[in-house]
Amino acid sequence: MEKEKQLLHLCCRQIEQTLMWGDAEAWSNDDFEHLSEKIFDKTRVQLSISTLKRIWGKVRYENTPTTATLNALAGFLDYGSWREFKQKNDCGLVPAPGKTASPLPDQVAAPSLSFRSQKFNLSVALVTVAAIILAIIFIVKKKAPIQVDPSKIKFEAIKVSDTLPNSVIFNYDASAFHSDSVYIQQSWDPRRRELVDGNGKQHTSIYYHPGYFNAKLIVDNQIKKECVVNIQTKGWKGIIDKDPVPTYLSSNESHDDGFMGISAVTLLRKTGSPVFNEVWAKFADVHDYKNIDPNNFIFETNLRNTSSVEASICRRVNATILLKGSAIVLPLCDKGCISNINLLTGDGFISGKDNDLSGFGCDFSQFQDLKCTVANHHFRVYLNNKLVIDIAQKNALGGIAGIRFEFEGAGQVKDVSLSTPGGGKYYQKFDGKALVSSRMFSPHHGVKKF
């Protein structure tokens, strides 16, 4: 138990060094909130502010953090898991207090040693000291970062097609680091990390999902370089999420007159189960929305989850605006499940565990009118014409790279629009030809078909 505490303490110190926010003793509540957002952005695991405060000793708590929490902390430091963190940092620990040998009491005299015994003990001591010195030198050299000219680090991605799935060829050169711990990570998700040859030049990966990804070249658990992998679609693409390989939907399976989505009958046929908890059907249109200003836009859609409560308990829905470098995720769910949803604003994260998101609870017997606006540094969300959240937008957002709808179970989308006042407008009304008729109107009302 003491060893585990030392490892957790070491992990905290490494996170502090990575953040460079100064001594954690002076961290405020906002700092821990920011750290929670950063951990989620990187690992997609949400650690509450209270959990982080307990880990950093701000709040007294004797229990050991859960494995999921430890894995998230390790993942933030680019380790594959807490086990990997322990394996690679165990040698740096000092003996736990109270484990060193106790000296002989003053009143008990130690027996005298013969000259040969003393000589033998001296030799053993010298050898031990020499071994310790060599071990320290080895550890210092091993942990000392190698300074490499950034121009000598090569990392680029080349797509082999313009369809899904899409293989990507990574051309890389990390040989200057002389490391056998070189990984290529497809995106923010540390589970999409693959070990590559430290002296290699090429590696290929398959992308099954569309999106705007920042691939990473990781050496000795540090990100050395990133490159963009933009996997686009030709109109709307329907996908049932599965790991490691998803299921693609045909055009007939993805829409019907009046809506885009998937029925419970189709989902049952595709998954083999009538229960859809944690089964996600996704519909994405990914391309460059050039005429839409990411810091001044209006997003509107009309949608619902059509699953029964018996098939999908919470009937969650996510309407996502994919950004270059982040995302806006607008969550909806059954009214009784608002504790399990999370809102992403593009530059911030709001958890249903620590915030009242009851405004996002729905009666899915009716279609829901969902609207999101970003303007004048404010982020607002409306549900059925009622304002449910209004917060300041602290940072400028990157360009818009796509739109995605996600249903936990069956669901339908009637229409969607994305526009900038006085600028471009994307509009889609889903009908019998929905998946091939999306349009972008320019500021001059020209029509571009995809």
C-alpha cells in the first residue's frame, strides 16, 4: 500500500511538471477544473474536481483511487495504463518509511570481527557502493531527455483513398532519439496507439471512422510531433460503432422518407440483440465547411431517439459539431439520466456529475428542436425554444470539419442547418434522397452540391 502511494505521488509530480502551473499547493478550484478538462480531452475519461482534489491531498480521503482513475492519470502522461506507469517508474522509488534495518541498541555491544571478516565486509561494501553509483548513473542517463533538432524529426500522413475505411501511410523518422519506445497514436485516444520500430521509416494504420484527427508521434512517453489526418465522407455516412471494427450502413438502411436514422428492426438485425444500451449508431457528414465562421454560427436540428426504454434505458443522443482541434457535443437523454451526460463547448467541458444539466432531459415521444449558437464570445444552447445554457466562450474555435449525430439505439433526424449570419449556410432536409443532396449556400447564394 505504501509503495502504491509513492507511485501516485510520483504520478502527481510528473503531471505538475507537464502542466508547468507552479506548486500544486497553490492551485485553485479553477485549476483543478481545468485539469479535469485536460484529462478528459486527452483520455475521454472524466475525473471530477473532488476526485482530483483527493488525489492531490486537498481533501482528506484514505481510500485508494479506482483502477479507472489511475489509468486516466497514467494516460494523461501518455502511458498505456497504470500498470505500465508502475513498471517504468518502480525503479525510481525510495524504500518506504520504517523498512530500513534498525541499528543495534546502544547498550548492546556488537561482537568483534576478525581481520579477514572485516576485509570481506569492506570488499562487499565497496562493491555495493560501486553498484549503486553505476545504477544511479544508468538511471540518470536513461531519464535525461535527449535534445534533438526538431527539423530531424519527421512525421507526416498520406491517405491512400478518399473513401471509408481508409488506410494511412505514416512516414516518420525518430531515429535521432535512439529509443525502443516509439509509438504512433491515431488520435486523442490512447487506445489507438501502436508500437513502431524506433529506426523505422513507415507505418500504416486503418481509419474506420471519419473525422479530423491529430495523429501523434510519441517517443519515451512524450509527444514529439503531430500531423493532421482528415478522413472525409461523400455526403452522410451511417455507422454502428463496434470495437475494433464498426458496421457500415447502406443508404437504404440509413434513411427513409422524411428522416435520416436507423430503426430498432435494422439495429436488431445488425447487432443480434434487442437491447441497445451502449450501442451507438452514428451518422456523419465530414468535409471542410469553409464559409461557416466557427466563432459566429447558428446550428439547428430536429431529432429524437426512437428506442423504447426497455431497449435503451437512457436513450442518449449526441449532436456533434466537429472542429479542427476540438468538438462541440450537445447531449440529450431521457429526463432521468441527466447525471450520465457531458457537454463539450469547444473549449470547455461540463459534466452532469457536477452540474445541473436537467435542461437537456427530453420527452422523446416528440421530436426535439435543438439549437446552438456561438456569437460575441458566448456559447448558448436552446431546446424547444428554451434557453438551457449560456456561458462565455473563452477561446477562439478552430474551423468546422463536420457534423455528426449519435444515437444510443434507434433514432431519427428530420433536418439540420449550419449558418453564419451574412455568410455561408449549410442546409439538409432529409427525404428519400437525403444522403446525396446536402447543400452549401455561399454568401452570394450560389449552390454547391456534395
